[in-house]
Amino acid sequence: MPVVPNKIKRVLLDVNVCIDIIVNRSLSPETKKELFAVFIQNKCEVFVPAFSIDTVFYILNSSMKIDKQVAKNAIQKLLKFTKLLHTTDGTIHKAFVSNFSDFEDALINSLAEIHNMDVILTNNTSDFVQSDLPVYRPVDFIALFK
């Protein structure tokens, strides 16, 4: 489905993109700056699945060995620029009956669909081949606006 960049107003970030934004893992500082510039210039609302926050914290603190307070501060900073999307009975049931092989991806997709997101940003686009929404890696999303 063709995407008209100026029609993109609601963006959902996958867990991996949240982590990448915080730790510059697969997003360079320049790319991160460009991504936020696109969000700001196009007046995009940027959302994060609320259930992802504990996963982000766990990965930052346990897997990446980032100090708890540093991880909390980084997540709080991310949340200043994003809004949380909360799961409901409907989003969970929709995820269970979807054709996604991974439940977390199914839940992210159902949140995106139910809350009328325009796109999903992830570094694992292959996880979302079942989605009816446009799905982009952050660098590909930025390229839409150039």
C-alpha cells in the first residue's frame, strides 16, 4: 500500500526501536536526530506500547548492564516525546486470533490497528509481514520524507 508521507501522523514504535533510540544500538546519533526531526516537522504523534516499558527496562538493565537509575532516566526521557498505548481485552483477543507467529508482535500490530496508527517502526520488518499497516525500519521511514 503506497504511503503519502504528509498523511503519516500516528507512529507506533516497536520495542527494538525504543531500545535503539535510548542506547544508539543500531541507530546512529545522526539517524536518531533525523528521526525526531521528521516526527517534529510532520507533527507526528509517536506512541510506545505500555507493556513494552518493562521489557525495555529489563533489557537495558539486565542484558545491557545499564545502571537501574540510568535506565529509568533514559526511559523517562523517551516518554517525554511519546505517548503510551495500553492493551485492552480487545487488543489481546485480536492478537490471539491473528496470523502472527510471535505474540508480542501480534499485540503490537493489534494495538496499532485498533488505535489507528499510520505506520509501525521496527528494525525487524519481517516480523510484521502479516500486518495490514505500513511497516518501516527507522532509516526507511526517514527516507520517505526526503
